[in-house]
Amino acid sequence: MSEMRLWDDNPTGVDLLGFASIVDTVVTTLEIPYLDPVTIGIAAPWGGGKSTVLRLLHKELDGQDGYRVIRLDPWEFDDQFDVRGGVIGEVLQDLLTAYKAQDGLPDRINGLLERVSWSRVAASLSKGSLVAQSADLVEALTPRSKSDPRSLAGFRKEFASLLKDLTQLKRLVVLVDDLDRCLPDAVMATLEAIKLFLSVEKVAFVLAADQDMVRESIAASLDATGRSERFAHRYLEKIVQVPLSLPRIGADEAATFITLLLSAHECSPEHYTRLVEHAQQRRAAGQSPVLSDLQNLPWQPDVASLALADRLATGLSADRSGSPRSIKRFLNAFALRTRIAESQGISIDPSVIVKLMLLEDSPGKDFETLVKLQDAARSELLAHWQAWGKGERDDRPDQVSEASRHWAASEPDLTTAPIGPYLSLAASLVSLTAAASLTQEQVTWVSHLAGQSEPHRRTAQQEVTARPVTEQQAVVEALLERGRREQQSEPLVESLLYIANATEDLRRRIADGLWDMRSNLTPASALDIADSDSGELRDLAARLAEATDIDPMVREAAKLEQEGP
């Protein structure tokens, strides 16, 4: 059995995507004397490489004379009651660690920390997370003058003075990651800490976030003021002086990225380093394709890896091919599918698996159409489909979408490939589209909820219905997508009915989803649907009783329950 290769989702310190130009721009900006203080925004959607850019920037600046780099992730703060105080406290604690040997500095930093501590106590008391006697409560919440060491009012001036006296410090660079994952109030608290307290000379902030999501958080936090829509955009502009957007990854760059990911598992670390450096040098020189002129390297990717990378880069949808995270997730799904196929004795070329996975990943029901056909009908459809895709026939098959033409024209030819066993395997698994939005725990739930093991199914039903509705909804969508492709649907339908019974908000969606998968329902499932106490599901039973495009036995079962004893 071949070695399974998987890729983690962590940011990397190696530039595989040509982010060097963004890092160089940030470093150059930090050198501009009149931009002091400055806040730089690095914008990209989730999975677009923001955290990797911050890591590369940290690597570039770390150790440079006069620079101190701090990484903050407000999303990970233990204390979400006072994120503002948490941000300020993290910066001060880092300075205390870095400059504790300087005479008098620890006392000054501790004095600022004391101001933050009193502020955090007051915030916690006001929100009910701490309990105090009345005299202590009055003391903590009493407004103080700027000169009072327990007040944040004079913090900014004292902080600026402290940094000015740190003559060895040229720039304090604070890297803020995952701001777009925070709740709205935490986003506002972080921005307030930056703008009101820490934005002084010698300080630079680099915020990596999806700026649309940050604006939405600002608007949500200010919703009660009635000025959220008008204010959110201007507020962020006031904070961020230098906005930078990460470029979307084109097909050529995606192919290079995939090839480098594949190569990491195929050669020694020394050879991989040489390959990455070669790509970086050609990219910096504006030479294209980046992975060309490889003959002088001690190792180079083989033809199969280059072809696979190109196939994936051109076949993935635009939103997924432009996201490093989505590319890695697809490669991991490909590795898992290949291993499962091998373990079940299914012999199929990797390029065929890739082509079928790309169809499965596409919108619409083309993949479901292919799965449901018998071998002879499937071969006939594929011959017609591919001939239409390549322009050899003008008439599109009725069963497939117009959007599938490029897929049909692409290599390899599926008409002679033994794809039946693989399609049966794929139909039994959670689809790529659904799995991409699920946690590993949720994927396990879906497997148990649709499985034959009653103990596992019962446990999963109880665990899922104990979770928030949003988590239940993600599981329901995955179950419905799986149910549209599976013939053995009774356990899955049972689980959907259990969730519908427990969660009123999902009953309409489950009823609609069961109607969409009606061709896969069994008479027993129809009886269970009609026997439900839910009005939505009883309405569904009535529709099944009148349906003419389902198994007659299913229709009769629904009628029987409708008619009653």
C-alpha cells in the first residue's frame, strides 16, 4: 500500500506562494519615518495566507537591530471579558521580559500593568464576573484622574514616555492575527486598545484579517447606536493607515504551490530547500513558469506530479484554487480517498480519482447523476458527455449541466476507466463540499448517524442534539447531501427525524431535504415520517402519498399512514 501524504493547516515559515513582495512592502513601510505610529492591514479571506505572511514577516524582522516583534491572537485570549486589557497587558509583559535588565524600567512597566489590572478589575465587576463588597466595588468603579496610578486615563502618555526612553528600541512591531475570528465586542476592544492606548511613536501594528468581516463586527458591535452602517467603514479606515491585500492565487501559481507541496514528501529536505529557492529566485526575477529550468537541480519533480498539480489547479473552482487552505484540504481529501480505495482493493489511476473528485466538488448534481447510473448507462453518458465537452458533438446530454463542459473535456478519458467501484465508495462517504465545512467531530457524527451500528447512532443523536443549532444544521446538511446519493437510507432518515423531533428550528429544512432525497426513501422510512408529531413532516408524508416519481411501495406506505387505521 502506498504511503499516505497529508498536509497540516498551520502557517508556514517557507514562502511557497510569492508572498515575499508583501513582506518587503511591509518592511519598507516600517522604515518610513513620518509613518510613526502606523497600523498596516493585510487583507484576505479565510485560508488566504494571512497567518503565513505574518510568520514570514516575523522571521524577516526577528533579530534585526532595534526591532522587537510581538505576536498577538485575541481569539485565543482566556479572558474574553476584557480583551482590551488583555491586548495591553500582553504588550507590556513582553516588554518587561525583553528589557527587564534596564535600570528602572521594570518598575515603570509594572506601574503601567497596575493601571491595566485596576481597569480589568473594574471591567469584571461591572460585568458580574467578580463579586466584591460594596466599599471595594465603589473604590474599583470610582473615576480617577490621569495622575492616579490606578487609572488608564494617563496610560498613553506614560507608555509613550517609556518607549521614548528605550533608546535601543527602534520599532515595536505588534502582529495581530485571527482578528476576524473574534466576536464583535472583542474586535472593537482590540481596535480600541490599538488606537486609544498603544498607538504611540515607535509602535507599528500589522493586522491580518478579512476586512469585510472586521467591518461587519464593528457594525454589529455598534448596532445599538444606530450608526453602525455609516460608521464601520470610516472607523476601520481611521485605524488602518496602510491597507494591503494579498493577491488571489491564479492557476499557474496554484500549480506551483501544489507541486511544491507534493515535492515536500518526495525528496530530501536539502533537495526540497534547493527547489523552493529556485522557485523564489525565478519568481523574484519575474520569470515564468516558476518551476522551469530545473535541470541543474539535484532533484526535480517527476512528470506525474507536475501533471497532477496542473490538473488540480485548473480543475478546482475559483474560490478554492485561490485559497492555500482549500488546496491543502483538497489534497488531504485526495490522499484519504486514495488510501481508502486501496484498502478496499479498488484499483484506479490517481488522475481518474482527481477528475471524479473535481466533479464531486463542483456545484450541481452532475456527480450524483453519474453515481446513480448502472455501468452500461454510465458508459453511454460519459461517451456523449466527453464528446460534447470536446466539441465533437453539439448536443449536451440532458442529464448534465452546462457548467460541466470544461470538466468533460479534460483528461483523463473516463469511458474506459473502471470507475464503478470507486463511485460506490465515494457515494458512501461525506461529500467533499460538506466535509470542507465540518470539524472532525462532526464528520464522525455524520458517519455514525448514517451507519448501521445502533449504539453508535443513538450516542451520536444525543450528542448532536445537545449542541447549538448552528452545529446541528451543519450535520443535517451533510446528512442530506449523503442521503441523496445512498440507497441504504433508513438509519440516516431515522437520525434526521430524531434531530427534527428535538430541534424545531430545523424541521422545515429536514422536511425539504427529505423531499429532495425521496427517490432513496424506503417504505419503512415513509411510515416513520408520517408517524411524526411534526406538522412539517406530516405535510411531507402527504406530498409523498401523492408523488408519482417515487417507488410505489414508498407512496403506498405514506398513503397507509395518511389514511390511518
